[in-house]
Amino acid sequence: MTELSASWRDTPTRAAIVDFVERVTTEGGPEQRRHPPCEKPMPIELGFILGRLAEMAEADDSLRAKQPWKAARTSLETAAARGWTVVSIKNDWDTVFADAPAA
């Protein structure tokens, strides 16, 4: 870090940045404790389609063993089992944007 920031002036801000980067790269803890943001989120349209197919399969037992309804249900169940956050813009709008400033 010091090589990259050698041209920076010696200020409290520089010291804070260097200190932070050194701490998180050396004392960050086990990989399992880190929670990076999703780098490739599912497109909204795909999330909507999977959710809608799963809803259709819940309402009609005959669809549960057929594709694409089976794949949609399996995908959402797998995501939930892995602890991934699955958000429905339709149903979770207020939760997703709870901290957004009022327009």
C-alpha cells in the first residue's frame, strides 16, 4: 500500500486509508466472515420470471414436476438453502428501499 500511495501528501486522511487497508487485508479474519456484495446479481426480469413460475407451481400441483416450473422452484429453494437473499421487488419494495430518502 505504501508504494501505491507514495505520491499522496502525508495527511490524516492518507494515514486513515493506509491503516484501514492494512487492517482489512491482514486482520480481516477467516474468509467465511467476509460478506462481499453480490458481484453478479440476478437481473430483475429473471428474478421475476423465476418467482412467477414458482408461484404457478405452488398453485398447481401438476406443474411441479414439469420444466420450467421445476427448475424455478429448485433454483429458489437452493438459493434459500445456501442462505442467499432472495428479494422480490413486488413484495419486498418497502424493505429493499427502507433507507431511501423520500422523494
